[in-house]
Amino acid sequence: MRKLFLFNMTTLDGFFEGPDQDISWHHTDDEFNEFAINQLNEIGTLLFGRVTYQGMASYWPTESAIKDDSIAAGLMNSLPKIVISQTLVKAEWNNSRLVKDAERAAEEVSRLKEQSGKDIAIFGSSALAVTLAERGLIDEYRIIVNPVFLGGGTSLLKGITEKLNLKLLNARIFKSGNVLLYYAPEKR
């Protein structure tokens, strides 16, 4: 079976994005980039909600992204991608497929998890993550806490309606001050 994990960066005050979807506060450096490439090599499929998909699709295929980070760009552009959106009309980024129904998306994720292969990852996409978390489909949460307070923005998993207890699996401290926390849901 494949594992589904959520990867997100947050601030110390719990925001995964600032006002107007600002992520300029992300601490990224060579150590983070090495981690990111290693993580991308573990992934067989990427899941996105519409907003994150559109942001990623507007960056990774560009000349600038390919020049600045050719390895990550190559992986992001070649990996199979599923975008879950009721409003998006089409998904044109390389190897992308659109799923328009959230209920069908949960069924699709369940089916994907039953297949053999590399892990499935959700990057960003907090609303999608809430939907899948509430259905018990996320196997692991990989959260990088950045050493910054924003004072406003969108909280991670905003809208979750039920308590979700997690157990710490592992932690890693980056030289930048970022702390990567690996969590798994406690059994219900």
C-alpha cells in the first residue's frame, strides 16, 4: 500500500500562508533544497487543491524555475498530478488530471493508496487536506515550522471540524532554524 502524506510549512503562530497567500517568509536554503529533492524522489503522485495547483503550475514549468532549480523543477513537472477542484475547467500542467467532485476525490485517493508504488503527497492545499484528514485518509503529516510569527494569515487545516490527535514520529532541526515534525494520526 502507498502512504498519503501532507507536507506544509507553517509559522510559529500556525499560519501556512500570510495575508494574500504570502509565502515569502519560507526559510529555504541549500539544506532545505536537498531535503525537498529527496522528498520528491519518494513521491509517485502529487495531489493539489485548485489554489495550490494554480500557483505551482504558474511557477515550475517556467524558464526561471528550471534555471534556478532544475532538479526540483524536473521532478515537479514530470510527476503525475491530480488537482481536485469544482471550479477549475481544465488542468494543463504536464501530467495533470482534474477531479471535479470532492466525494469522488476521496474514493480516488483510497484507490490510489491501495496500489503499489511510491507515496502520494499533498503540498499546501489546506482545504483539500481538511477533507482528506476528516475521512482518515492522511497517513502522515510533515510540517516544517519556520522561526517567524506573522500575526495573521490562514491557519493550517483551517476548517477542520473534529479533533485530530497526532503522535510524533520524528523531528529534524535545520540550520536555518526550521524544525520538521513528522506526525501520524493516533488510531481512533
